[in-house]
Amino acid sequence: MENWTETQINEFHSLESLLKDRENDYESCSQILAQVVEKNAKKGGNSKIILIILGALVAIKGVIDQLMVEFKNPTIEHGVLIIFTLIGVIISVIAGLDSTFKYAEIAAGLRILSAQAQSNILTSQTKRAISYHLEDYQQAISALKEAINEQVKQLKTLYDQAAFFGLDLAAKASRLRKSQKV
């Protein structure tokens, strides 16, 4: 950079700033993905725990039926029947929600996207650092432009993959960046 003109240095810093902006985009995406992963992982885990507990209660019904033979109280029998019917309905609803929304699978997929975002940040930072040490102006500018184009392409891919999981990552990242600038 020592032999570069002020215009060349300004262009370099302008491109470098643009590359840093893409890194910030990835950082925003990574934060959002981490939040959504945590939320989906909790939902998936909680639904499985509830299903196990309710399933164990239903397994007890056989024992309760045996006890009801001895009591022969129709009111208690109806109460037990209603309780276990409700437990069955709750099990069906929770299993249906978990099956429909696939919380655990979404969390796993988004966790991979979060790792990709972090990897892209490191790649970008490395390419930016390398471009800093290039003495030839054209090589440095080309390296930055190539890194920017690659980051934009990778960011679009990340947005598309997040959309596959039902997450509008582009919009959420944009809102997050705007809130951070205020």
C-alpha cells in the first residue's frame, strides 16, 4: 500500500468496508439462527418429555382398570375414562404438532446454517487480511472484489436454505442490523 495513490487507498478501504458489512450480515444471521435453534430445540425437547410422561401415565391405565373392578364405582370409572381420554387427546395433539413442525429437525438444520455463517465470517476475514498484504494494487482490489462476490453469493444461499426451514432470515437480519444502528 505504500506505493498506492490516495484514490487507490480510498477504493481499497471502500471495498474493505463493504466486505466488513457482509461479515456483519453473517454475524446478524448467526445470532438469529442461534435464537431460532434454541427455541426449536426447546420445543422439540419439551414435546418429547411431555409425550414420555403422558405415555407412562397411559401405561398405568391397565393397573387402574384392575383397581376399578374392585371398586365398581361408575362415577370414578367415568372420571378415570375422561382423564385418560384427555391424556390421549393431548398426546395426539403434541405428537401431531411435533410431527408437523419437526422442531428437532429444524433446529438441527438451522444449527448447520449457523456454523456455515460462522465459517463464512472466518473465510471473509482471512481473505481481507490476505488482501491487506498484497503490494500490487490490482491484485488487492481483485482479491477484495472476489471475496465480496463470494460472500454475497454465499449469503444468498444461506437465506435460501433458511427459507427452506420456514425462516425469513434476510428480513430478520435486516431488522436486526437496523435496530443495532439506532
